[in-house]
Amino acid sequence: MLTNTETQQIPGSLAVSFLQSLFDVVRNSPITQEVLLEAAGLTLILTEDSCQRISGTEYCHFLDVAAAQCKDVDFGLHVGEAIKPGHYGVLGYACMSSRNFEEIVGRLQRYQYLVSDIGANTIQHEGDTIKFQFECKVSPFPPRQLAEEHLAGIVTFCHWISRADKTPIRVHFQHSKPDNIDEHKRIFACPVLFDQAETAIYFPAAYLTEALPQADSTVSKMMDSYAEEQLAKLPKGEGLLDQAEVALAELLQNGEPSLEGLASHLSINTRSLQRRLKESNLSYHGLLEKIRHQLALSYIQQKRLSLTDIAFLLGFAEQSSFQRAFKRWTGETPGRFRKKHQH
């Protein structure tokens, strides 16, 4: 049985509108956006006014698939480097009109969920430095592509907002050092350390109070008002569904869990769980199918997992049941799909 992050669900969700930076990177590769979405098993509404969100698991899987399809081991870094304030929607425009980075930090903490709650930034003062720590509820640490996208995005966002190079003091990653870190050195332009106790980026504390070039109190107040309206419209109660998805991924490794077993694991009664699923237009069977499908597409990319291993991790009692389910999801057998999509 696997015990690392490959078997885990990633809590939280992300606004589809934020994927623009990812698609900008893909456009510079031979891979088309349509091929990438098909390989990741995602159906997205990509209109400007789309309110669609994808789960943390779907996003991390998407990053991994894109890295493989584009043959770019530093894909997460390049997505972070492609970020523009407009990709954050109203949050980005509110930040652009802020007086200084101290105001931006407050807005990020207040309105971050408009973009994503896959992880949270905590800010700590340590002498003459400030630490932006990325906290993601994944043990033992965030997946590489997600962590690198996030920290590279912070640096790029700072450059855009300030219209100046805001070089960090140092960058810490919890994952192991890749074979080649030339891109890390280029993007961060500071010491980059791996196998650390935290995923974090350190800046001079003086950056917080420096005046920003596009400060406009009228615009920032207007954007704050709009952000509050959007925040109020977001669906509530997604936390339980996130927890249910994480729990199912764990429980599946011991066979197919029952609705009662999942409710017990979440410490709620069965009727409450059924009601919350119904409010989200889901049935227990539908949720189980969704999680199995997502995990199957992730596992099939991992060469060291045999098809028997994958069937076990998905809670199927028989290999034939997994084969039928996979063909129902993708139209192909697991073996054919793996051969077609793995490089």
C-alpha cells in the first residue's frame, strides 16, 4: 500500500478562470489545450464569466499530466512565471490598486477563496525578513508541481504589482532537489533550498511598506465591494465534500466503503451526509465514481503501479471490475490508455 502523497486527495478547490496561466504555458508547446484536457479527463467551461471550480486533486493531477504531456519537468515553475494580476480576477485588480504590500497581504487573506483554497499563505515577521509560508493540508508536503507553481507565482505577482524586481532572500521547498535546478535559479534569483521543513519564500520586511505605483484608494474600495459580493455568492458547505473526497481516497485502499462507513469516518450521521450530497446534486454512488475516476487517471500515469495495484487502491475486489469501470470512464482499457498516454 502506498503511503505518500500519490494516494491522497488534495483538499480545496480552484477557480477555472485561474487556469489561464497554465494554458498560456501550454500554448508555447506542441500540445493543444484540447489534447491536454482529454488526457487529464477534465471537462471545463472556459468562458470569461465561468464560475466553475475544480478540486485540489483535479488541479494537481492536471499539473502532473501537463508536465508529462509537455515534457517539461519544471512545468509548475513556468505556470507560476506566467501568472498575471488579471488571472486573479477581482482580487488581482484590488491588489493592483493597493497602497503597499501590507494592504495586499490583507486582501489576499480576506479574498483568497475567490481564486483558490487549495492552500493558505501565512505571513510571519522574522527580524528584518518576512516569511510567506504555503500551508497545504497534504502529508508530508505539497506535490512538487503545486509547490513550485505557487512560490514562482508569488515572485511573479510581486514583480507585476511593483513594476520592479522583488528578489527573495531565499526559497524553501519540502520536496527533494530535482536533478537540474537551473530554472529555479533563474526564476527566483536567490538561494533555493530543498528537503526543508516548510514550503516558504523569504523577502526583506521593508518590501511591505513600499509605496506601489498603481495605488488608487477609490478603485481599491470599489474592488473590495465587488469582491465581498462575489464572496457572498460562493456556495457554502464545500468543506464537508472536500473532507468526503479525501476520506474516500483513503478508505478505498481497504475495499469499497459503504455510505455508512464514510459517514462514520466523517463523524456525522448517514442522513446528514446524504442531505449534503443532495444539496450538491450528488449521490453517494456518483461521488464514489468521481473519486475513483480521478484517482485512476492519476495512478495510470505512475509507471511503477501495476494495473493490479491500481485496482486494489481503487477498492475493486476484482481486476475485471476495474477494467470495466475504466473503460466506462474513458472508452479504453487501462492497458491501452496507459500505452497511449504515457511517455
